[in-house]
Amino acid sequence: MELRCEDITFQYRGRPPVLNNINVAITPGVTGLLGPNGAGKSTLFSILATLRNPTSGVVTLDGRSMHGPDQDELRRSIGFLPQRFDLLRWSTAQRNVAYAAWAQGVPRDECDAAAVLALELVDLADLADRRTGSLSGGQQQRVGIACAIAHQPRLVLLDEPTAGLDPAQRVQIRHHLAAIAEHAIVLLSTHIVEDLALMATQVVAINGGSVVFDSSVDALKSLGQSHATDGLSALESGYVELLNGPAKVTA
Amino acid sequence: MTATATARSGSFAPIKPITLGVIATFVGFVTWTFSSGSLPAWLPPLWSDTNAISRDSVLLVGPIVAGAGAWIGGWRHTLAIGPTPARGWTAIMSAQLRPLATAVVAGHVLGLTPAVVNAAANTTGGSANPLTIVSGLAAILAVTCLGYLLGTIWSSRIAPVVASIAVFPAIIGPILLGEAVTSSETNGTSGASVYGVALNWMDVTVGIGRYETRTGAAIRLALFAALAGAAAWVAVRSAGRRDTQPGWLAALPMLAPAAIAVAVLLVQPSLVGRSTGTGCDRVPESQVCVPDDVAEALPPIARGATTIIDQFGFGAATSDIAAGTPLSDLVSFTYFSDSPVRAESEASISTARLIGGELACFTAAFSRGGDDALNAGGSLELSYALASELSYAIASRSPADQADVDAAMFSFDTGTARALAALSDTELRTFLDQHSAELAGCTLKSVRQ
């Protein structure tokens, strides 16, 4: 299983490129996508989610173009949780997830079972019958993740899934994502580099529309240790160094 | 997490059945409420009342339905199902809209049922106008889809309110356009989208009837169907591929109803032209328009009026009734003896109206059928108006209750009534005798001609 971006460029008509020759290959596990605001993360996510077509280049999942004739079929392999989402607040967690599963192509009579499985993965099986409006922010976030994975996608795209959560909730989310990543490619867009330390197998950093880092967490740590900055962890220092320095690191 | 779901089957509507039931009940209640106001006054023609309810109740039901559509439409961009669900937005929108549409249609039909049952029980012929009923349903579906579309634009918290207000022009627009186009069809009456046969009798054009024309209903049906289709199409198209199609381009289909409206206005003369003509005889400055089917109803009216006059005389008829003679006794002398009687008042004015109603409704409507006859040219209203004019002419000769008669003449101030009232008894009887054949033969001419 491999997600591959080859020479991906995207630009709005008459404007400078938002993405410029993106080349990355991502395998199962958690991959962190780092970058400052405006770096192009959201645009890349929307391309990977097949919401947008790249201006040039190709994105493949197991060798099949995601923007070609197989797009409809490949969309069933994608689970996408936007940064901002809402749930049917008057409906139960299970019904929300079952509905998301149905929307992603799961047969109607299998949706409830798929929802139960997904809720178990995010440790919410006990709250399956609770109205989502009565759940905490962290629990709602996990319901959202369950929605994204209920149809058992091969590619899971999560945009800032831990934003706004307290540390304990973030730890929970990390554990759940690590479990999900055992069987899928999980691409995680985040500003919180510490989230990546415990679960990411790969880190891709984008700045100014270009990939400036594509390697392991340890490589990012090493970069930080060699440019230690007061008050920041090694990972954070490495990230800051990426944004400030001209260095381009790829595995 | 190894298998990827690929099968597509079944539908999933996140809206609960009980919620749909509440919506259906509410829509039905509002529709019924709209019709119940006219229940006490449900004198014939009953089918036309039913048709009017189907059309006009949308004005009340539409904003409610649009609000519900917007509420559900708001789910699309708030659910955690991502922007590119594999099942596709068409299937998802269908799953969301179909239960709602079913509920509102069911509610509308349920709300109409009392009117239909009443009409069916009290008429021996005719039916609801299918085109009017269908256009009413199309209107409900259109505002549902439009509300849904608006719900996809705004959040589900404000969209229902916005949609409830914003759809009102979409509801009233097609109705007004239909009225505007068919107003010339009504030959100078103020009937707007209703059918009015212009009877030129004694050189006076009388506005008769308020009935939906097929043209008006067809225009509404086309516009509402186009609106529903355009709104649904835009809602689906605007959900994906945002980079390949600018938003304004995706909204272009919303111009379809406007294009149809322009087309309707452009071909307006031919639309109107097709529905006049039959049985009409053009005379200077106006028409004598008595469709062939109407002619069948006219001889009994003329005979009935003549019988009344023969039995009671012009003055005696209403004065006897005013003194307490049951109307059933009166009509037993006439052609309409087997008809039910609704003597609501013994005042001469009411009596005169009832005579007119008896003359018209129990001959034209009950014996020949409501809208079938109406679609053929408005015989019911024509008959009613004709009989009413005669009745008032008779009533005006009553020595009793002259004040009431004068008041009635004031409220029923048509040229024909005044012309008839100005005739002497002998002249009126002579007029009826002379023109019975013309009425029956659809050859009534201007007196002056």
C-alpha cells in the first residue's frame, strides 16, 4: 500500500503556485504533515481527498491515479476528517458513524456493524447510544474520526484532529490513530509537532508550497538537536529550523 | 482495516421517522386549516374549491416546507462525511430529500382529503383538476429543493429562517406569472389566472367565474418543476469539483425557471389564443362567449326561470318565499325538484341568491359535473351568473324587502343585472322567451346588434 505524489503542482489561475513540484511517497503508518499557515497543507489535503485536481502531476494510490477514471472507486478508499465538522447533535454516536459509513459506500445493512467497529477503535463503544450533542469535545472529535474510518479506508486524512483538545484527550487520540495506522495510511496535518513524536513514522514538512522535509521523526529530532533552541523540544527546534533555514531534508 | 467497502445498496436517511411524521402532520394540518375556513360556506362548486385549496395552500405550506428542506440541507456541510463521499452527492441528497418530500406530499394530500371527500360526496360529477393538483405538489417539491439548496449555503441554524422568507417570491412568482398570462384569457374580467367567460348580454360584458385555466396551471407546473430540478441539480453540482467549475457557473441552471418564464411571455398570445374561440361569437367591441358545452346547461335555466315566473309572477316569487314558503316547495314546481335545498335565510336577497344557486348549481354543477364542465368553458359559473342575474331581476320586482333588494343590487352591481332590472315584467318574460333558443344554441347576440 503506497500513496505517491509525483510532481504535484497546483495554482489558481493568474496566481503563483500554491504547491510546487511535490514529490512524496507515503506508506502505512502515521505520517505527519507539518507546515505553517499558508504553506499549502490544506491544498494538498484537498487534492489527496480528490476535492481538487492538481494543475499538473499525479497522485496515485497503489499505482492508480486518484484523479483519473478510477476516482469514484478510489474515493471509497479515502477517509477524510476536515478540521471543522459537525455531527447530527440530536442523534446518537452510532447513528452518526453509521450514516458516514453509508455515505462512503457501505451497504445499508452493514452500516451499524461498521459503526460499532469504528467506535470500538476510538474507544467509544460504551457511548454509542449517547446523543453526540451530550458528548465532550474530545469525544466528539473521536466520533468524527470514527466517521472517517468506518468504511475501512486505506487512506485516512485527518486535518488537525487534536486541535482544541486538552493533553489527556490528545494522548487518547494518538493511541487511536496508531491503532488505525496498523492497516492504513494515516496522514495527519498538524501544528503540534509533539503529537508526531509518539506515533508518526514519517514526517513531511511543507513551506512555501514545497517539501522541505521528508524523513523520519528521528531525523527531525536530530535536526533540532543540532540547532537547539531555548525552551523548545528537539522536535520543535527541528521544525523551526526547517521553517527558517534553507535546508531541504529528504530520506 | 484491510477491506474497503465497495457495495452500494440501500438508502440511509438520518432523519427519524417520527420527525417525518411530525412534518407530515404539520403540513397536513396547515393545508386542512386553509381549507376548513371555507367549509361552512362550501356551496357548489365544490371541486373548484378543492382545486383552489391545492394551489393556494402552498402559500402557507411552502415556507414551512422550505424551512424543513433548509434544515436538512444544512447537514451536508456539517456532517463528518467529508467533501467527497464515495456514494456521491446525488445519492446522499436523494436519501435526505426523498423522505422529506414524501412526508410533505403525504401531508399535503392528507390536508386536501377533507375537501376532496366533501366534494365527492356532494357532487354527482366532475373531479378535482389533476393539473392544478399536480402543480400544487410540484410547488411543494420545488420549495423543498430550494430550501435544501439554501441549507447547503448557510448553516442549519439560520438557513431555515432565511429559506422560509426567501422562497416566498419563488412561490408567488409562478402563480402571478400564470395569472398575468391568462388574464387576457379571461376577457377583461379581473379573474387573473382564473377562467372567466365573458358573456355579452344586452351589450354588457359580465365577468363570470374564477377558475383556473389549463394554461395557468401548466405554466405553474412547468416553472415549479424547473425550479425543483434546477435547485436539486445545483445542490449536487456545487458539492464537488470546486476547482473545475466556478460557483457561479454551477448556479446557472437556476436561471431555467426565468428562461421558461420569458418563453411563456413570448408565446403568450398563442397560449391564450388556443383557449378561446370555441363557442365564442365576436361582436363589436366584445365577445359573446358561450362554449358549446355551456349551451346544454342554459335551456334548463331559462325554463326554470320561466317556470318560476309563471308560477309566482315576478313579485310573488320572492315575496312568498320571504313570508316563509319553504324553498323546497318552490323548487318542487321546477326542473330541480329533486335537489337539496339550502335555505339559509328567508330574506328576499338570500332567496334570490338561493334561486340563482339552485338554478345554476343543481343543473350545471351537480347534473353535469364540476371541473369537467369548467375546463370545457366554465359552464358552472356561467350558469350561476346567468341564473343570479335572473334571480336578482326577479327579486328586484318583489314589493317586500325592497331595501334588501337595493342593497343586493348595489353589491351585485353588474351591468346585466341593472339592464334586466330596468325591464318591465312583460319585457323580461318576453326576453326570456325570445332568447331561450339563443341561449341553448350558443347564438346569443348583443341586443343592440
